[in-house]
Amino acid sequence: MATILMVIMIGLLLLGFPMMIPLTTAAVVGFVMMFDGFGQMGTFIQQMMGGIRPASLIAVPMFILAADIMTRGHSADRLINMVMAFIGHIKGGLAISTATSCTLFGAVSGSTQATVVAVGSPLRPKMLKAGYSDSFTLALIINASDIAFLIPPSIGMIIYGVISETSIAELFIAGVGPGIMILFMFSIYCLIYAYKNDVPTEDKATWKQRAVSVRDASWPLMFPVIIVGGIYGGIFSPTEAAAVCVLYAFFLEFVVFRSLKLHEIYKIAKSTGLITAVVFILVAVGNGFSWIISFAQIPQAILETVGVNEAGPVGVLIAICVAFFIACMFVDPIVVILVLTPIFAPAIQSTGLDPVLVGVLITLQVAIGSATPPFGCDIFTAIAIFKRPYLEVIRGTPPFIIILIAAAGLIIAFPQIALFLRDLAFAE
């Protein structure tokens, strides 16, 4: 049965169908095979509806809406200008500024693709003018944008938290340490690249210019303060934080900056509605699919076949990293989280692994896969936004992928990179 479902999904993907069609088709075929017909279809529909019932999922469209408002407004530009004012003049400073801006905007939006657009659009021309190759520039943008998957708020962490019944607040705080570590590793590589290729530096900003840039960026910088401070200060839940984020984004762009007009609300709402509809369809069908494969004991059979059940905690973590990394090279990240998380759940439980640590590693692997050939979703976002050929976009990605894999290895070897802030924030 597992082989048939896999063939169906891969076959329909190769034929060019959007991901919801292969997933839905495989789920329905699996249901028919298991129950000999459509007589019990109501049970399957109940499972689908159960997948989108958790209140935590309300945060997803909220963060998507907030990211859309900020992407169309001035928040990203102000964050970029502030970062450039402080580190743009050092060797490799423009590249480091790009990576830092992606991290900061990730802390505002929680979306990798929104970060590619918001940060990549203004900074790519500057990097090309400064002497960076286009392949390096594109690779930096799409890989640094993936830090947004780790820095709260993270849509990927919300989906994982709902599926695995893990605290989203704990996942959010646990992603901060790995996100900062990866930014530091990227910055070192940018520095080495700049010296090796003798990239010229930018003019050094005056302290007055820096003060002005901090003042201009102070409003957008309140996003992570509101989200993180509000959640861990006990003021509101992650879901309520998402609603506050939307309200603040609306206030910022429509009232303070006046970068958007009221008539643009329709376009923003329409865009958010379309993306949300796709996400929720995937979540619903993914939950039904997960129920079918769990009912058929497919996860246990797969894990026994590859010997994961006999592996220790480190072996299970490595197997999870490999599986999610490879899957996200071909399939949408949300679908991978929905399908693979239940498969590894028995092994995670039997080895006593911390579900928050597992969630951070899964989120990191999903981020890596999103920027990895052949079908990483951020690659195609960059192709669409920057109008560059596929091979040029992926040419510079290998060094960044190696860095991200090394980061995953460090988290496995030293779990406190992810768990230190979580333990500090939730200490009893």
C-alpha cells in the first residue's frame, strides 16, 4: 500500500499537478484500499476537518496577512537601512547586512518567501553593483531567508506544533538560538568570500546617520518585542500574538508610514486568502492522509524496515534530518511536515526525545530543503521575482547548504543550542 501511494504522489507531481492534488488523490486511494470502497468516507472527512480544527492554526493566516502588509510597505526598507548603517562598511558588510536583514524580517514575518521578496528586491541590485556575483547573491538571499523558518514567528513551527501537540511557545523560543548561530556562520562565509574576491566596502555611515536609521527602524523592531515579549510575558498566547501582529502591521503601514492606501486592503486580503486556502487544504488532507497511514501501520513498517526503531536517540535524529531534508527537495515543506511527522512519532516517543528539539531540527531541515535543488520552493520564488534562469539561481547554493547541514550536526551534538532559552523561559 505504501508503495502504491508513493507512486501516485510522485507520478502526479511529475505530471505537473499542484501538491494538493497528488496528496488528496493518494489519501482517497489509500482510504478506498483500506475500507474497500467509499462507504466510510464520512470518517475520512471527519479526520480532514479535525486537522484544521485546532485554534492554534488561526495564527497562520494572521501571520501571512501581517507579512503581506509589511512586504508591500516600508518596514523591510527601514530594517535594511538600519543594518547597513552599522555593518555595511566592513569587508563583506553588504552581504552580512543582507543575511542580518533576512533574519530581522524573519522575526517580523515568519515567512521565507516573503523574506526573499522584501529583502532580496532592494538588496540584490546593491550587491551586484558592489561586485558580488549574481549566483552568490541569489544563493545568499534564498538561504538566509530560510532563517525566517527558525526565528519566531514561524509558520512551519506552528504546523509542527499542531500535528505533534507540542507547545508552540516553546518551539518559538527554541528557534532563536539556532537562528542566531546560522546567521553567525553565514556572516563568516560572507567575510571569507569578500576577502577572497576582493569585494570593495561601502562608505561608512556617520553616527548621526546611524541614529536616524535606528529611529526609523524603531517601529518595525517592535514586532519581535511584541510577539516574543507578549507570549513569554504571559500577556497573550501565540495565536493572540498573531492577531496583535496584524493590528500593529496595519497601524504601522497605513497610519504611521502611510505607505499603503485603504483601497489596497482588498488586494492584500485576496492574496492572504488564496495562500491561506492552499495551506488549510494541505493541512486538512495531510491530517486525513496521516490518519490513513497510521491506521494501516505504515509508519511502524517503514521504521522497522530501515532499522530506526533499534537506533538510539542520535540515530533517530539523524534519520529524521535525512528524511525531511530529502523530502523537502521535492515537496512543499508543509506537506512534508504533515506526512513525515506522524511516521517518526513512534520512534521519537520510544527514544524519549524532547519534541521541542525534534521540532527545531525538523524546521531546520525543512528550511534547508526549501532552498535545495531540484524543487526547493524558495528557488522558484527567486526565479519568479528576479527573473533569472534556474541554473544561475542554484549555482551558488552548495556552500550555504553545507553550512546549514553543519548547523544541524551542531544542534544534534549540542542540544542546548536550541533548548537553553526554552529551559530558561519555562523554568519551574
